[in-house]
Amino acid sequence: MRAFLTIDDVSPILAGRWADAERVTSLDRLTGGTKKGVYRLGLDDGRSVILYLWADAENYWPPSETVPDDPFTGASGAELFVSGQAALAGAGVRVPEVLLAGPDLVLAEDAGTETLEALMERDPVAAARPVAELGAALRRMQAVRGEDWGLPAERRVQTRPPEEMVLGRALSHLRAVAAQDERLAAAHGRIEGHLRGLRAEVRPRREYALVHGELGADHVMMSPGGEPVVIDIEGVTYFDAEWEHAFVQLRFQEAYGELGSFDLDPARLEFYRFAQVIGLIEGPLRIATTDFPNRRWMLDLAELNIRKALASGQ
């Protein structure tokens, strides 16, 4: 059984580092996190804050084969949260204020209790303005440029273009899932050929934008003042904006157009979209081997993307 944080643990963890540690009166573990624990701490004056905790008991992901320069798969931890928060705030994106940061935890502003996704389902009219504001934030991020791609905390000089990293990553994912599903094993050569064909259409580029990496409407909270606040920010990196938009299109579906217009390369976008299809088979199948509580949802997500992969190149 996993041992999650209890309210009796909070004061000892935060004692001496946060002045209000002794005023915590309630603790609620929030759903959705797979690599870290997310807790809402209630204070005796009615305020609340969010505690992010990175610990083995909070991480459902088993290890996997990775390519050495993949900035996305292992993007987790307090240091990346803080650097991602600073990078996005510097780009004019509304993100939670960091109140305290340590080696394995971050205490942050409670940005709200409703996600943009929930608001879009509940009241599409009311959601129109924050969706448009999120689109403006994406354009500001796309305007922040870097000559090298990778995590802001590292900013190392890369030895190959990002599309080659994505190809290697996708081929690794394809090998892993083909070993688990007979349909994918039978279609392995055709799927790999389609992937390589899409890669061949991508033209070179040497300038990169600031991206979130997994920006769905579920990773945006609505503040009490109605602002969209971007969360889950450990994966913020300098990369191709098309990687961001391949994911955003997937998550926003018909509402994607409400974000506004963007200057994107269609060939790069399509290559990244298909690479993410393969990733959305590998990741869900891998976490479904654990005690993750929503295992059925992960298997259904993998099946949806298996069908997409099998339909490729036909």
C-alpha cells in the first residue's frame, strides 16, 4: 500500500521553512498527479495553498528506455517546477506564485478549484474569454526564442536537431508497444515507415520557442478572478512550437480554433502529432502495469491511439 502524506506529516515537513506551518488545519490529496503528490492545505483563516511533493510513494511511473536527450519523459521535480515557473512568468504567462521550494517539494499559490476543462464543459460561453487568453499566452510563449532546445534549467548545447530526438523517442516507444500488442507487432514495419516518411518531410530549423509540453485544458486552473492559470509546469522547455500544438490540438479538439491563429509548419506538426500517438500508447500501457487507480482509463487511451497508429499509411 502506498503511504501518502497525512495532516500529521505537514508541520514536521514545513517546520522552520514556512511561517504558517502550524496553522494548517486540513489536507486534501488532489487527483490527477502521476509523478508527484498534489495536496491542498487549508489554513485556520480560511486561506489555502498547494503543496507539491515528489516522493517514491507519489510516483506511479515505472522506468522505461529513453533516448539520452529527451527533455520530456523525465521532466519531474522541484527544480524543474521552479525553473518552469520562472520561464513562463517571464513570458507573461499567469502561473502559480511559488511560496517555498525545497529539494523535493514546492509550496505554491492555490490558483483555484476548477479547471478550464471543467468550465468549458459546464459553461462554454463563460469559457470563451479564458480560452482566448490562453491562446494569447501561447503566442507570447511562441515569441520567446532560444538558439538551443532543452530544459531551461539545463540549456545545454544540443548535438542533433529536435526532430531526430523525436524520431528516436518514437521508435523506442514503437518497439516497446509492438512487444505488447500483436496488432502493432504485425504492423511494425508499416508504422515505422510512415513515421520515417513524416520525418523526411521536416525541414531544418535552428530557433526554438518556449513550450509547456502537455498543455491541455485540465492543466489550466481558473483563478477566483477568472484568470487562466497554467499548472503542471515541470516540463516547460525550449522546443518546436509544433510539439506544443500537436498536443493542444489533441486535447482541445473542436475548441482549438478558439485559441486563435498560430504560425506553424504543417509538416513538422504532422510528424510530431504522429510521434505523440505512439507515445500515447507506450505511456498508458506502461503505467497500466502498476497500481495506478485509473488503470481502465489508461488502457482505453492506449487503445484509441493503437487504432490511430494502425490506420496510418493506409
